[in-house]
Amino acid sequence: MPKVVREDIDNLNAVLTVTLEKEEYEPKFRSELGKYQKQAHMRGFRKGKTPISVIKKMYGKSVLAEVINEMLQKELSGYLTGEGLRILGQPLPSEDQEPIDFELKDLHNYTFKFDLGLAPEFEVQGVSPETSFEKTEVEVSEEMINEELEAARKRHGERQFVEDDIRENDMVKLSAREMDGAAPKEEGIESEFSVLVSSITNEDAKQQLLSGKKGDTFRLNLFELEEGKDEKYVRKYFLNLGDDDEREAGREYEAEVVEVSRIMPAELDQEFFDKFFGEDEVSSEQEARDKIREQIEKFYSGQSEALLFRDMQERIMELNELSLPESFLKRWMKSNNENLTDKIIEKEYGAFAKNLQWSLIRSKLVKRFDIEVRSEEVLETLKNRIRGYFGGVAPGMEHIIDSTAARLMEDEKQVEQAFEEVLSDKLYEALAAEVGINVKKVSREAFEEIVSNAREDSAASSAEEEEE
């Protein structure tokens, strides 16, 4: 049996010395050469009859290196598994490892030395009922419910034409003709177009409209009607001029209001309830308001839970600072990406170490809470993701979701992402059930500011790590 000797440098670093003796690898080496001999078909020799000395001269070194490497990897893997060592990254050839020369004339024992980075031993602190967290939730106000209900009524309302007044959210159709001073310009441009009153940014023009009605006329500069609309836009959409129309367009126009249309909100009746909430889901205004409250709470719950999970991660990492084999890990980072310079590694190590710290803590928590992710859960997550892409799926169309999800299950990257999503959700639920949670209700505006600040902090933290 190959000999494996472990030498602990400290709690985080160790060296493994693996010795492969000639008597152990030589039979395998000669067997592999024999296979080459049977397959060889060289000029001057019948197939399978090439002398072993010729085979050895041509392929010996590469065959020996392959045999040695295979036995070495098997021994390493077996030892690490058998000893239950929790290593970080993979074993790296020791820096004082002497070069290996696979000499065929005199087969001898081979000795290999590997550096190991060991995961620190620890028990996760700060995950108990004695540890409390604050969960920020949106206080759903009657005003928010009113806004959502009115918006829904407008979406399912009917457009009607009015003549007595003009309001902010009305659509007006204007008939415009180019002016030359106080009179219409001879052979001037004439056009007809529609515009939403609320989109007009020129206050004088907007106020003239809001104080008027169908049939009224007023003067305006079409090129100043809406902020951010350039000349090309005005010529195309307000003046209806084609790209090949090279006429010079004046600025002053007389516009007549030829049509005013307005969305009249749907009545709070069963027809509206069925259209908006689904058939027979709601049957009264109070039920509609309760349903909307539930929808708003659900909309913000994901962000609320994400904020809480972030706070949990940060607090748990603060309570569980881990020592890591820094020098080994930097060597390992470089060995996995030859393009990484020492400068880049120094800059990126902080973020790498933080992610590794959470990974080690998470691994402990997953084991503690006995969390498992089943393939059917990954599949369902992918299905929900696809449903989100389509904004929902009509009845009878689930076969599209099933076939698309089945294809994604063959994509390793997609499966890994879905797996991580399920695992994070389950870990959050386990943590939330274990620790104390104090709910704090805030206004929508305050909540959105908290979310915005959290995103800015995250972006700033990433930027600082890049600069370091």
C-alpha cells in the first residue's frame, strides 16, 4: 500500500507526503504498456507484435506519468475521505516539491508532497431564540388600497368621449395648422394628432387645455409641447411629416380640440371583480379591498424577507469570525486562474474570504437544520421562473412550461442557480423559525428608502472591495 504521512503545520495548514513504491506501480505500468503493444500497428511489424522495448521508448514516459498520477489521485482522495478532512480548495503541490523525472531506465519510488488548507473548526453562534432580529414590513394604508383599486378600475374601464371639460388624464385630439403671425400660413403644414394631457410639460399649453373644452382653439409651439422630444419626433408624430418631406416647419401653430376621450372607471360590480381577481374570487367591495391588501403585502414580502436574511447573514458572520489559511488560499486562487496577478488576488481576496466564510457557516447550518433540496423542488423553481417570464400562463398551456423546464434541467448552470435559490429559501425559513423576530411596520415610502439604502450599501461595499 502507498504510504501517506500527514504533518500539521498549524490548525489551518497541513502537508501530506505520499510515497508510491516501485513494487506498487510497476505491475500497472507494464500492464498498460502491454495494452499499447496489442494495439500498435507500426511499419515493419505485424499488428500487436511491435517489441515492448520500442513501445516503451515511444510511449513509456507518458504511460508511466499517467499510471503514477492515477494512483496518486486515488490515494489522495481515499485518504482525505477516510480521515474526514475538511479541506478548502484542492491539495496543492508543495512549494519545496522537487521536480519529478519519470526515468524509465531505473524505476524507483516516487514521493509527492501536497499542501492542504484546512477548514477551521467551529460551532455556529448566534442562532437561537435569544438572538433577535428586526423585520421591516410595509404598513398597507387605505390610501394604497384606494390607489390600487382605482388603477384597476381604470384598466378595466371604458373610454368615453366628453365635450364639457378637459382633465389631467384625458386624451385630446388636436387639429393643428401652421401660423404666420396672426393668420394661417399660406400652404402651411396642417396635421392632426393625439396627446395625453398629463404628458404635456409646457405649463402654458397644459393650462389652456385644462381650462378649455372640445372645439376651443389656442396657440402653441409644438416643439415645446413635451420636454425631451426632439425635432425629429415632433415632425413625425405631431406634424405627420415623412422622412422624405424636407419642408421647413414653423414653430407657432393654432390647435383646435377636435376630440376629448376619457377612461371611465369600471363599476364595482361582479363583472369587474371577475375580470380583475378571477371568477368568483371576490363578490364585494370589502372583499376586493382585503384581496388588494393581501396582494400588496405579498408584493413587498419578498423584499422584506431579503432584507431580514441579509441582516441575519451579516450578524451571524460578525458573531462567527473565522480564521482562514490566507497564504494557501491565495496560492489556490492563482492555481485556478493563471491570469490572476498577485495584485488582483490581493484586491479580490477580501470578498473571496467573506464568501468563503459564509459558505462554511451555511454548510454547518444546512447540516444542523437537516436541509435537503430535492430534484422536484428544483424543477418547480424553474417552472415558476418560466411562468414569471410569461407573466403567468393561460389554462391548458402548462405543457409549454413542462417542456421548457425539462430542457432547463439539462443545463447545469440553470440547475445550480435553481438549487441555490431553493437552498437559500429553506435556510431562511429555518433561521426565521429558530431566532426571535420583531416586526416593525413602516410606510411604503420609508420601506422603499430602506431598500434603496441597502442596495447602495451593497454597491458601495463591492466598490470598496474592488479598490482594496
